[in-house]
Amino acid sequence: MSTYERLRLLEILVWPTVALVGLLLVRPHFSTLLGGAKIKLNFGGQSIETTLPELKQILEDQGAEALSEAHVTYLTTLVRQGTKRYPPGIDNADEREFLRPLRNSGLILAVPRNEHLSRAKAIEISGLGRLYLRALGTSSKSST
């Protein structure tokens, strides 16, 4: 093998390694930049421009109760697995109590719409719920 061929082989092997190390070093800076990135929301002809951290704070303030890690896990599960079905309705009082802050914040939707939790046949994540997870940074681990 000639010197030229060895250098060419070394170049082919080293370049991906350098690129990977560069990405790992620059990645935290990208997330800092994107954390302040503006997003534009359109509701009924009105346009609102905000950042994901600000949106996260607004959604947390919207609910009367603070959301726990279990609530975030439940939302993440809804994104990954889709609609959670309750054929006879949500008859467990503890489960209704758990879901109430999510529903009151607009992060989940009862099916059929506008039904009381006790008579809901299923629970779906809302668009606000997806935005909330995106603001938390957990939706990147899920498949949407």
C-alpha cells in the first residue's frame, strides 16, 4: 500500500470522527440558542409570538395545580402510545383526581369532547399538551 493510499484511508476514517466530536461539543450551544427561538401561534386569526420556555411557564401557570413528574410521564405516554381508552368510563376517583389538572390546563382532551371525566371513554393529548412537552424538551424522545 502506497503512502498516498494510507493517507487517503486515514482521511476517510478520521473525518467522521472529527465531525462527531465537533457535533458533541457544539450541541449544547445549539440547544441554548434554540431555547430562545421564537415560535408563532395562530388562534382564530390572531397571531402570538413567544418562546418555548415562556410557553412552558404560561401553561404551568394556567393550571390551578402544579404538574408533577407523573403528569409529564402520563403526557409522554399519550404521545408515544396514542389514545388511552376507558370503555366503561373513568370510574376510579383517584384516577379522575390525577387527570383533572391535565384536563383543566387543556393538556388532555376527554373523548367524547366536553364530557365529564367520569363519563369519558378515552383520553387524548391536546395540541397544547404536545407544545408543553416540546417546551419541556421531552417530546424529542417520542415519536409523533
